[in-house]
Amino acid sequence: THSSYGSPNMSNKIAAAIGLIAAIGGFGDIANARAPLRPETESAKIAVENVVQSEMTARGIPGLQLTIVRHNKIVFTGVYGQANIDAKTPVTEQTIFQINSMSKAFAGVAAMQLVEAGQLDLDAPLTTYLEGLPASWRGITVRQTLTHMSGLPEIVDDNLRLIDGAKPDIAWAKVQELPLDFSPGERFDYTQTNYVVLGKIIEKLKGKSFADFVRDQQFDKVRMKRTDFADTSDVVANAKPRVAQLYTFLTLLTQGTKTIGVERSKVPLVRNEQWTESLLPAGGVQTTSTDLAKWIIAVQKLKLVKKSSLEQLWKPQPQRDGTIRGFNSMINGYGLGWPSVQRAAHAAITPIGGERAAIFIYPEDDLTVIVLTNLLGASPQKFVDKIASAYVPSLIIAN
């Protein structure tokens, strides 16, 4: 979730800040649908609409895009509110949203494609693929980077700034001078450095940029026509008019790479995030909920990876003591770039990003819910189950 506003710790701080302060009003007509809806039934449509309207109002979400998939078909699309408040630009099905750490799921698929091609061994040390790494990194495996169990120190702060404000090459050199946070394989600890390393491995193996490899092998294969990586040449990440402007009520107070406090505004503040090319494996994908739906359908139909690979991507990896851990008590498992909700009924695979975007795949229910928003702190993962319960009523009762 996270990455764009940093770590799971940051997400917990954001959640705490939101929980302590009453929801902001003043978004009267924000949650008005702007496009036709295609639900399975009228009652499901009404139930979904009620949840979306309620959550947007309570959370002060300016704009939202929603797509629901059942039995590998899109059964519902909805667009709500404003992509840009000042310009009064409505969200449409063509509006592009930033999805931040949800991008790691694409990186996981890319890694498994290389495994299937015989080019990558998940349990090989990083030194098999990258030269000149510090001695302390030499026992770290590719799998440990994918699962955030490497112990690698963080290369960015909670505002996505590279350490010491350095340029990518300098930041990469500096992070290698830092000590490991813990022994490789010991425990789950979410850091962007893990996916920076994975990106460098993929580039070395393919002889092309990470972004180009993912475009060729995923975006283009699925015909995701409104999906790409953020334009790193733009000073302002949201410069293109089709990209929803990002907002936040929260200002992070940072010291070094760590957040030491959160201030809350009474009005939504414009937030800009710039993704450098080196960070793209960790985040940086911009897309629409319908493009993501096509991608999820392709993944589940095994058009991008084999069944055995998909099982590996989704399977939560145990810590050294055998326990499973994720971001928090709800999203409590993490596979190869794919977080998950491990629970007795209606377990879910849950790529999330930047406290603003969430995909919940419910395998046993053959249901997927995709929610994209333009508010940092919207935390859609907290209300996706409510939306899903319009199609699977027992889901909300069980959880």
C-alpha cells in the first residue's frame, strides 16, 4: 500500500490520523455517477451505489472509479465525482489514476515470466544477476526481495524522495553503504529498495528498461490502452489532463526518511508525486479500473503466467519463525508482490497502493472489486468488502 506514502507504518499513521479527526464535509455533489452502470441486478446496483456515496462523503474523496468482475466478465462500472476540483473535471471511464504500490503486482508477474523462461531463479542470490553488491547483500535471494524479507534498508522517505535528496545513481550507491535492517529471511519489512533491486535484475536479464519489458509482456498483451508508467520527464506527475489530480488532507512531517507526525487540513490539498525511473518497479503505473479489470481477467485466465506461477505469486510467504505477516491485521499476508487477506471465509488477494487504490480478488467467490481514487488517505481497502457484499451477501456477515 502503500509505497507512495511509504511504508506500512506510514499507512497506519495515516489511518490513525483519519480515525482521530471527523470526516470533512463540503463535497456535496462529489459522489454523483457520471457514466452508465452495468450491474448484474438492480438491487446490486443500488447497494453498490449506496456504499460508494456514503464512503466518498465520509472520507472526502473527490473522485472515484469502480469496476467489478464476476466469472471473468466485467459486470459493473461506475465513475463518480471530480478528477480535478478546481477545473470541475468529472471522472470518466477514460480518467487515469495513479496506483502506486499496486504496481508491485505487475513486477511480480514480470519476475514469474522470467522464471518460466528459465532466466530467473527466485532462490538464487542477488549476486547471480548483479555485480558489485556489498558483502552484506550477498546472502539475499531474489525471493526475499520480492517478499520484503531481505532486510534491505530504505532508499526513499515517506514522501517518495530518494535518500538525502540524491539523484538515482547516488541514492543507489548510498543505500548500499547502509547496514541491513535485519538478517535476510528473518521477517517481513516493507521497503521500496526491494523492488528497485528487482527492476535492476530484470533490466540486466532483458537488456531493456523494466518499463519496456512490462509494456511488452503485460500492457500490450492485454491491450491496456490507457495504462502506462508515469512520465518521469514531467516535473509534475499529474501534468496530463487525463490523469486525475491527486489530493490529500494530510501533510507529513518528516525527519530523515521517517515520518514523525501528520497534520490535517480542512480542505483538500493538491499533492504531486514524481516517480524516477529507478522507482518504477515499486510504483508508477497509471491506469483505469477497466484496464485493471482486463489485466486481472488475463492473469486469472493464465494468459500471462502459468497456474503454478500464479499460485506462487499469491501464496503468502512465511517469516523465519513460520508465521505469516502483512501490512496489518486485515491485510495480513504477502506473496510475490501480491498482498492478501488471510481469513476463514472469503479470503482475498489484495494489491493496494498509496492509500488510494485497491483490488480485492475473492477466488472462492469468483469476484473482483477494483476501486481507484484520487485521495491519499481514502484507504479504499477498508470498504471494498462492503461493495463486494452486494454480490456476495455472506461476505460482510462473515467478516
